[in-house]
Amino acid sequence: MHHNILTDLNRTAREKPDKLAFSDGVTGLTFRELHRQSRAVGTFLHQRGVYRKPVVIFMEKSPQEVAAFFGTVAGGCFYVPIDAEMPSGRIQMILDNVKSPLVICDGQTLETAGSFRLEGAEAVLYDDVAATEPDDEALADIYDRAIDTDPIYIVFTSGSTGIPKGVAACHRSVQDYVEQLSEVLGFDEDTVFGSQTPLYFDACLKEVYSTIRYGATTYLIPKNLFSIPVALVEYLNEHRINTLCWVVSALTMISAFSTFDVVKPLYLRTVAFGSEVFPLKQLRLWRKALPDVSFTNLYGPTEGTGMCCYYHVEREFQEGESIPIGRPFPNREILLLTGDGRLAEAGEEGEICIRGTTLTLGYYNDPERTTAVFVQNPLQSAYPEQIYRTGDIGKYNEAGELLFVSRKDYQIKHMGHRVELGEVEVNVSMLPGVQMAACIYDEKRGKIVLYYVGDTAEGELTAALKQRLPRYMLPNRLIRLDRLPQTSNGKIDRVGLKKLYLEPAHK
């Protein structure tokens, strides 16, 4: 394994200079252009004396934003991606945390950057930065001094306190992740990715770094298409996209609204999904429409550098059965720990904990929250060994496959019983006439609230659920929506649903 992620870019730009690397469907960059622009950015940082510092990338999702990422690394720094679609308060908290000396913007974000408290940071235009003449000697020196535990990015995840947490990952963890993921999913130079996630999430690692490693191609799909299912599939066909690594909500949006009756993805060969439980009914629709496509369930937290477990879907599942998250990627191990610090037995629930190369460096400028979850392995007392406690609950089925049960904070106590809200959602999603479903819990009133999209009337849905769920698991309120709100990453926005419920009209 190379000590620096730029090794792959240098090689690919030399071997496939004129191949399209990244495109939004309108503009694109070849590997030669990507390489040249990244070196220009790195030289600009060197000339400004910015070294081993966080550099904020405040740009629209574009091929140029990817070049800014690699350029930051070429300058010996690490990038911090933000986006104008983030709430302004969240952006300010990120800026306050990283205290970057530089904010690289594009024409759409430069003016907006001026509305934030930058505390001495300089906002610069990407086009001006990319016009810098590369300094080969300076860049070679920076490259030679880099080691594989140097950070390359900080991405911010949501914190339970409302304060975002900046996860810092290094060359070593990213390269190991991309290597193992690519082997499991079969990426190669013929792979054409359709990127769904915003570039300020770690989920984009699957496409961005695999494209660089193998000389593949990634299309950065416009966000607006994810609300127009037929147009989205037509976009996949137009660009001969054959590989999707999407959140479940983006996939179900296609299958739930009968899109396959109108148009099917003609070139798909690989579909990987994660971050949410795939409703079995929707997965069946995908597999029926595309019987020759490989489907893989992925699981993993940002703190573990993307995904850490995988399961190839190769069999039919019975109603109510969970799709496993399977087994860990090579070079990492899952420890299923009980509350008293021992390994869970077969069928027993425990917290999913990760050990291995892909553990990230922790939370940037946040030692307290870092030490709370990046902890000494309780099974190892002879030497220091760090594990990450995910806060997710899992168990092994009879076949020895790891199952995701729920988040610790997604379990509730209702009518004296422990209830997994995810289990309620799974049962609702299996019913005819229901396309999507999500539950929240009103702690103050002790009510399970179900939001759903579908044609089934609330009374019919209640009657059907009484045949499937015990009384203590039945939703107390059912609210039908035309569409479930989504986060920027395309997941169901349960926080938004809770805010909606607390509005006077829903009380």
C-alpha cells in the first residue's frame, strides 16, 4: 500500500491522461486536467505558506471540487468540505472548529462565504487558484515528507448535542478502505459510477478514490434528478452508468413509484446500498427488474472510514426477515460487546465495535468526545489497542451472519416493553400500498408516530398492522405524506419529521 493517496492519481494521470475522470453531465475533467489542477492548488497553498493545516472547500458539487480536494492534499494539507445547502449555523460551527487559514470557493459560493465569521481566513476563487503554475520541485518535497498517518480530510457528522463532530481520516485508512471495498464490489477501469451523495459526506469516498485508483469514471448526478425518478434512470442510461453506491432512500424512490414500468437502467451491473435498512418489498422490485445485477448491503460509520461490513444478496428473504450486514471487510474485525464488556454469544445482542486499520484519527479539536468512543479494547489488556464503539446494536443469526438491530438511541420503552422503531418500519413497509415509512417517538406523550407514503388509508393500515404487531408496538398516530423529507445525504430525515410532528397542526 502506498503512503500517499496521490500515488494513484499520479499513476492514473500518466497511464490514462485523456480519459474522462469526473463529470456532472455538462462539464468534466480528464485525468490529465484533474492532475494539473490539483497540482496548481497544491502550489498555491505552498506559495501562501499553508502547510499541514485544514483547508475549507466551499464549492458546489462539481469535478473542480474533486480537484480542490486532491490539490489540498498535494499542498500537504487536509480538506474540509462544506456546502451552501448546509444550514448556516452548522457552517459557522465548522468554521469555528477548524480555524482554517483559507476557504476555496467557486463563483456561486464566494459571496456567501463573506457572510460568515472567517476570523482571519482568506476566501479565494478556485478558478484563480487553479491558474497557478505548478511548482514541481516544491510539490515533490511535500509528497516525500508525507506519511500514511497524515490526515487528508475532515468530514462533519451530526452530534447528539447538536454540535457537529469533525471526523479526521488519514492516507492509511482511506487507502485500505478503497482497496478492500473495490475488491469486494469488483471495481475496475470499466466502472462508471453514478454518484448520489454530496461531496461533503464520506460516502463519496467509494466513487472518488476508486475512480482515481482504477482510472474509472464518475458522474456527479444533479441533485434535482432524485425527485424525478424517470428522468434519473434516463440519466443513468444516457451516460451508461453501471455502478451505484447509494443510500437506500434514493433507490426506493425509484422502485416505490413504479419507475421500472416506464424505464429500466440498461447498463447496471453493481448496486451497493447502505446507511438505512432496505425495505424488503422494494429490494424485491429491484431484483425482479434487474435479475443480472449484483446487490450488496454495506454497513459502517464515518468513524471507521466508510463501510466496514458487506453482504452480497444471493437469496430470497422471508417476510419480516432482516437483510444481514454480513461480515467485515478484510483487515478489520467486528467485536460484538455486551454491556459488561464480553463478547456476545450466538443470538445475543451487543454493541457493534470495530478494530483495524480503517479506524479514523478521531474528532478534530474534540478530545472529550473522541475518548468517549475511541477506547481501549476491553478484551486486550497486554498492550494499547483502540476500538471504535459505534452505538449500533447487532447480533448474529443462525447462519453466523451479522445483523443490524438498531441504534442505541433508536430503542424506546413503550407500554413497559422495549421497542425497536426499525422493526415497526419494516413491518409497515411490507404492506401493499405502502411505498415508504418512518417512525418517531413522542417521549412527552409516550406515543409512537408513523409517517408513511402510499395509497392505503390510515384506518386500513391500522387494521393490517394489528395482524402483524403486538399491541405495544402499534403506532399511536399515523400520518400520511406525499413524500418523506430527506437529509442532504438522501436518508430519511427523522429529525425533520419530529419537528413537523411538534408543529401545532400535528399535536
